[in-house]
Amino acid sequence: MGSIVKKGLQQYLLQLQHHPLRTKALSAGFLSAISDIVSQKLTGIQKLQLRRLLLKVVFGVAYLGPFGHFLHILLDKLFKGKKDTKTVAKKVVLEQLTSSPLNNLLFMVYYGWVIEARPWKHVKSKIKKDYPAVQYAAWTPLISPSNSNLVDMIPVLFTLIFAEMALIVIFVFKTPLRKLVIMGLDRLKRGHGPIVVKTVAGTVFVVMISSVYSIMKIQKRWIDDGDLNPTDQVLLSKQLLEASLMGFSLFLALMIDRLYQRTPHSEEEHGGCKETKTKFLRMEKVAVQRKSRRWRKRRLH
């Protein structure tokens, strides 16, 4: 069973490397499906609504995956491939000022007009009424569990997951990049690196738990009121997707750490260690032989 899972993961990572757009689009559709299935079960829907599920999958495949792919390519070109801390912060700010409002607006239009099949006038009035609250919830800091997202983290989490998958590909296959990745992880594990990594992982875990708590509050509100308004439906779907992505990213980070622990730092280094050990044993043997000869000479004299 483990070998089948490993082969499946290898094939997926190969597709991600050779066909990134197609793989990201299908991955976004799959995650959208999982999010909607969980959302329907949590909101008490007994029979799965296949039409709603398929339409959300279409939205993930046709928009979320390709949009995130081309957005980050554009950001890399705008910032000339820089990856320092200031550049990453600028990318996040620019992304939240542009893609976050657009994504939320398009999802609300798509959900009301296409999925729920409501008239455009009704959809327009709902957007005017609920859109500011949705966008405010996406930009609100961690003041309370109900507003658990500082920024719209879905594109960032998709990027993180794809980067982690790329690292797993490098670890699985013997390529020249594996040595560079291992050297980078070696440096990361020195000094304050482990503390920073644990702090980031702990923060992601706390935000994930906060999102789960928000989901439970929305479900409780649905039970008390007997129905969910469009704002709660959008927030529920969004937070379910974010919570699942955060959990998957933490799982992949754990896999990378395990692979790092079990992978030799490099064949050359491994061979070099053997040669050094053999050379040391030879020198020790020669030293013992010299001492033995001196002792014999002294004894004869």
C-alpha cells in the first residue's frame, strides 16, 4: 500500500513539474470538491447536491487554479525573481489589494447567479449588502476566532503546497538540485532556523484551529437560525478550503523533514566519509606498527 501511494505521489509531482498549469487547475478543482462536500455535510444537507458540487469544481478548475498560476508568474516578473523578505511582503500586500477583492467578488457572483440560479437583480443587491462584510472578514486580523484570517491565504497556501511538492520531487529523484536543497536545509537547521520554522508552523496550526472554530460557530448559527445567509455560505466555503490547505501544507512539511532525515546528504559526501574513515584506520594501523617495532628494538638492545 505504501509503495502504491509513493508511486502515485511521484506521478503527481512529475505532472506538476512537466504540466504545472493543468496540474494546478485539476488540484484546485479537487480541493474545491473536498471543501464543498465537507461544507454540505457540516451544514446538515443529507443528500449530496451534485449540481452545486460540480459547479464549484468547474470554478476551481477554470478560475482558481489558472488564476493563481499566472498571478504568481506575473508577480515574479514584476519583482524580477527576488525572494528576500521585503519582496515577499510586497507581493503579499499587492496580492491582497488586487486578487483578494476580485476573487471574493467573482465567487459571490458565481455562487448567486450560477450555482443558486438567482436573478441578477437579487444577486446584485446581495453583493451590495454582503460583499463589504466578506472582504472585511478576509482583511481583519486575528482579533477573534470568527475573523481568523489576516489576509486571503488561499493563493499563498497553494504556492506553499506546490513548493513543498517540488521539494519532495527533488528528494525522491537523484538530481543535482538535491544536493543544493540539502545544503539549504542544513543551513536552515543551524542557529535560529529551527526556532523560526517551529514558530511559523505553530502559527499556521493555530490559524487552522481558529478556522475550524469559526466553521463550528457558523454551523451552530445555521442550526439556531435554520438557514445560512449567502455571507455565511461564502465564509464557510472559504474557511473550509483554507483549513484543509493549511493541514495539507503542515503534512507535506513533516514529509520533507522525514525525507531529509532519511536521505544521505549526498553520495559524494557519504563516500567521502567512508574514505576518511578508512584513511584514519590505516594511519592508526601504521602508528601501532611503528610503536611495536620501536618496542622490539628497545627490547633487543
